[in-house]
Amino acid sequence: MASGSQPDKPGQPSGTGPRDDPQGRYGSSVAWIGVGSPVPAGETMVTARRVVQYIIDDILAGIVPGIVYWLIGGGRGGVLQTLGWLIAVAVWILIMIWYWVIRPFGHGGQTFGMQLLGLRIVSKDGDRADRAQLVIRWILLIIDTLFLGLAGLITMLCSRYRQRIGDHAARTLVVRASWRPEPDSRF
């Protein structure tokens, strides 16, 4: 049993769930996942770090598209400016996919900002986040960043596991990089 864990179901002892319940007393893991997580809620209480991390990541992910636009069309007007915008948007999309999906998948669930601030992305079931989950999180950054990021921030502050909208939809959590799941007792 993990110390400091919160009960995941009413009447369930703290820190227990499918990983700690080989007999299945608390139902299938699919039903359980919708209710809680084997990740202690305290490991996700990193909202301030996430805000700083997002600012860092947003700046880093925008540098190359900004330079591309500036080199091709910045301030020139006409066709070159339009071409610069089109190429910069294409480069931005490719970089965003690499930055928010491919890189975290291959580097322990971390962007550069997350690595710097000691955070990482995990699946809500405590396992490694898969590519589909990372894609969903990335796409929903559009909604999370509405109103200068307030949509995502308010959602995080109102969520037990400090999940933004993209995390809820993708079934992911952002945790301290040092957190590791307890060994699975079923095997």
C-alpha cells in the first residue's frame, strides 16, 4: 500500500486497486480506471510547475517557425509574406507533432520543459502514455489554451489529479518525474 494514497473508490482502503487486488474484489480494471488511478493524487499537485513548463515549451516550440517566417516573408509584404506564413505554419505543425508527441513518447513522457522542471506524462493507469494519448493531449491544447490558458488552468485546479482538458480526454496525468508505479502484484 502506498503511503499518502487516497481511496480510489468509496469504502475501498487507501492505495488499493487492480494492481493491489489480484482477486478482482473491486471490479475489472477497466471499470476502476474510470473512478481513480494508482497514481497518488499528491504526485500530480504540480500546477505551478506545469504553468512554467508550458511557457518554456511554448517558447521552445515556436522558435523555429518564427525564424522560418522571419527569413522568408517577415516584413516583406505581398507574395513572400504569404509564402512565409504558409511555410511557417507547415513547419510549426511538424514541430508541434515532434515536440508534444514524438519526443515525449521516446523520452520517458517528457518535453524539454518537463525535463527541466522534473515532470512527466503517464497514462492514468500508471503506465507509460502511448502515442494516441499524446496526440489527443496535443490536439486539445487548442482548447486548453483558450483565454490565455485559463480554460486549461481552471480545469486543472478543479480536478482531483490536476488534469487539463487534454489530460481528461487522453486519460493521462502529469506527475513528478521521480514517481514510479508500485510493482504489479498480480504477476
